[in-house]
Amino acid sequence: MDKFKIIVIGTLLFCGLTQVCCYQFEPSGSSVSNEEYQRLMELRPFAVQLMQQFGNITQTDLDLRLDNRLPNQQDLLCLADMAQLMSGLSSRSYWALRMIDSWGSIPSGILYGNFFDMGNYDECIKTYKAITDSHSIRGKYCFAKISFRATLKIAVCFPSSCSAELMDTFIGQIANRLLNVTITKNIVDEATCSTAEKEPFDAVTILIIVILSVLAAAMILATLCDYFICRDQKRKGK
């Protein structure tokens, strides 16, 4: 009888926790304004239209508007890689289609509290196109924040040569072209980005690795010494 009570109580507790998890992400408001709803419906096909429009945009369409500075060498390299991407999309090249295909889309269930679309991480960072012997285009996976009633976080994929600042410029101009809306800066945070290329260790990390390696080697030597030398001495003592 006691076991039966425990099972019943456990089942009720599990059902209660499940119900709380289901409702905790629901929006606090009971209704959505007409303006918010219209904006949501405009954003819904954004990813599909974006893929179509990428191939129709030329390099001259992407004005490089950077705050209070001139474009540097890395910015120009990003523009050149974006031109290659657009050319690849126009010719339906597999690598270019993969880069755009890995993008996230406007998530389903926004009114229920789902504000994320992860896209396809592996497809993005594994995108590779050799341009010259010394340069290649690789995918860079990031999250873009689009402000709605809440902040939507959608995965985007750009050439790894592009900084978050330039991604803001590209996404903002394309959004203005497609939706006739102005998206503010700081859409993409560089801290959310990752590539397949491993970043070199800094001095602190290298120092920690060396110290831990020395300690591990000392422990192994001490263990071997205790096992072989000290044990033999104990046997001789007997």
C-alpha cells in the first residue's frame, strides 16, 4: 500500500512539473496588437526571401557603412568573399547553397514562447570553398538578434572573413530591401560566432597547460618510482 501511495504521489508530482514547464514560456500578454501581428507575418518568410535575394544583390549594392572608420583589409576581404558567395548562389554552386541553407528561419511557436532557431551548425562550419592556393572561404556560424515582442535569436552563416559589424550591415540592408524596415545595429554578437578553425592558445592558456603537464609527469614518475624501486627495497628488507 505504501509503495502504491509513493507511485501515485510521484506521478502527480511529475505531471505538475510537466505542466509548469509547458506554461512557463507563454507570453505574459493575452493578445497581440495588429501592428505586431503584421510584422510577425512579414518576418515569417524572411529566410526564404533572403535566400532568393542574396543571388540578386551585387557587391555595389552592399554599401560598406562603418561607424567612424574606413574599411580595413579584413573588411575588403569580407566583401570579396561575399561577392564570391553571391556569384556562387547565382550559379547554384553547392558550397554557396550550403552556406545559405544552414541559416535558421523565423521559429515556429513565437506566440507560445519559442524565440530560437538554431539552423544547422555543422553544415555552416563545414562549408568550404578554395579560392586561391593561399585563401579559402569557410563558414562562420553566428546568432542574429531580431527585435520583436521579444528578442528572436536566429542562426546565420557568413564567410569567416566577415566580422559581426559587417554582418550587421548586410542583414540590415537586406531587411530594408525585403521588408522596408530599419534594423538597428548590434544584430550579431561576435561572442556567439564560431568556425571550424581552431583559435591559437593565448600565453595564459599555454602556461597552464605546461604547469599541468609537468605536475602530471611528476605524478607518473613518483608512482613508477614507488611501484618499482620502493617495492623492491621492501622485499630486500624482508
